[in-house]
Amino acid sequence: MAIKEYEALFILDTRGKDEGVTDIIERIEAEIREAGGVVRGVQKMDRHRFERVSGKLDSGFFVNIQFSAPPDAIDKIRPKLAFDTEVFRQFYVNVKAAGRFAGGAKGAAPAE
């Protein structure tokens, strides 16, 4: 099975617990490793306010993680993190399909 390069953006719900960001990121990294992936880089992008408020949450802590993993890894990671109350949103891009490495969604394509 071929290994693919991915870039993932996670929006974390850290209301009242910014010191817990590292713990949440470590949990996400553990899920990636459990699915057969290797984390290549983590970029903490700080807290940002949302243009449109979604429910009670008006801001989130953004984290970008670059990793390589088998093609079926996203199907394993996504459902597990969907149940994590501190992971508000998750987005995945297959870097090669998007035509760009770390740092942008130029020609973004859904993860395969």
C-alpha cells in the first residue's frame, strides 16, 4: 500500500484551558500514529475568532499537522476524533493531489 502525504487542519475547542492545547495535540498525534501514520510537523496557529459564530463557540485554536500515512488512515482517524469534544472541526488534504506542500490549500482536493 502506497504512503500518502497529508496536511490536516484542526480547530480545537479550548475554552478556558489554553494550557491544554499540547495535550489535545498529543492525542491527535497518537490517533495518527495508531492509524499507521508518521507526523512530519505541527504548526500551532493560535486562537482565532470565527467570522460566523457556530453555536456557543465563537473562536477556536487552529493547529496544522503534516503527516504521511496509508490511504485508509483518514477513514480511521476522522471518526475517532469526531467523538473528541475538544476537536471542534477537522479538515484533511492529500498534499500531492492538492499540488502543494505545507501551508496552503491551493487547488485543495479532498483526502483520499
